Amino acid sequence: MRARQPIPAAVQLRSVACRYSGRRPLRAVPHVVIRRRKHGIGSSPERSASRLARLEAALFVAREPLSTRRLAQLASLSDATEARTLVGELIRQLDRRNSSFIVERVAGGYQLLTRPKFAPWLRKIAPAAQEVRLSQPALETLAVVAYRQPVGRAEIEAIRGVQCGELLRQLMDRDLLRIVGRSDELGRPLLYGTTRRFLHMNGLGSLDDLPHAAKLRKDQTSRKLGVAE
């Protein structure tokens, strides 16, 4: 079980970011009843508990975040909606019994993790996970892409003031960056964005969870529109 621990890369990323600054007919009622039973609302407590247990087991053995669709497949549930409902119930149950585990949204999926307060103790008894180490130039390049994506190489180099071609290739080789399209500008240069692995590595549910994401995006929009701060 992977422990939820502070990630050095995420801490550095935060530091870099600060710098770059009507009604239905009655005949429809039976269909509603069927749907309610399909998602476990009208099912027996034993059946609901069994489905919840299967979902918890799937999260336990998974080595990466699982989407609700994938959870539904692994736990033999009816669909992603039922999986999302059961994830919410599992979170409530873990909190009620003060479990050492939590379910968190990471990289667009859900993952079962140990609570942060156990991290110091778990480091002593569990081998440390392989840590992604980046040089400062690579980290700065990654931060620029993370906050300005989709972004072209020319804009990245204008912000950093140095050539970034080799760094972009290295970050793509490590599955932290990917090509997300082409610009409409002359020559249609490539546009770069972050990957799902980037979110997972930094413990982020989505790009909105980046440190200072809202403020930096607002500043970026203002600059593009030529609005004075």
C-alpha cells in the first residue's frame, strides 16, 4: 500500500510557480423504479455491502488511480454512476471508523491511500517508492508547461530565457509532458501539455489543484487580453 507522503517534486513545483507569476407520464414510473434498484437504492443491505466490499478490494490491489468506469468493470458494478456513489459511501465509512486509509481523487481517478499522519512511521517499515528526481531547469520547464498549457516551445523559451528543446524531449521521455496539438500560428508549432503521470506524481486530482492555479490563470488571461492589473 502506497503511503500518502509529501512529494519533493510537488513542493519544488509550488516554489517555481510562485515565481512565474416538466412532468413525466405515469408509464415512466416503472423505469425509475428499475433504475433505483439497478444502483442499489432498492436492493438488500447484503447485496449493497457485497458491492461496496468488491469496490474496496479493487481499490486496495490497484497500483494506480482508477476511473469510475474502470472501478465498475473490476467490481462488477452496473456502471460508473454506481461506482461513484459507492466511492462516496466508502469514504464516509472510512471516516466513521477512523480507518488508517482514505480514498482520494488523484489524476482523474480514485486511489486508496494511507492517511498522511502515518507517513513518518511507514517510511521506517516500508521501502520508499521510487522518486522522480528532476534538475532545476527541467523542473522550471515543467512548471511553465503545467501552468500555461497548451503552450508552444517559443513561449516556454521566452519565459525561461533559454533554449528548452532538449528538456522538453527529456520530460516527454519520462511521460511527464506530451504533445497536445498544434498552434494556429505561422508554421503550426507543436503545443505541449502535462500527462496523467504528472498529476499522479504530484498527488493532484486535476490541474485545478496546482498551487496558486486560479491566480496564475487569471493573471495569464489578463495579459493575453491586455488588461492592466
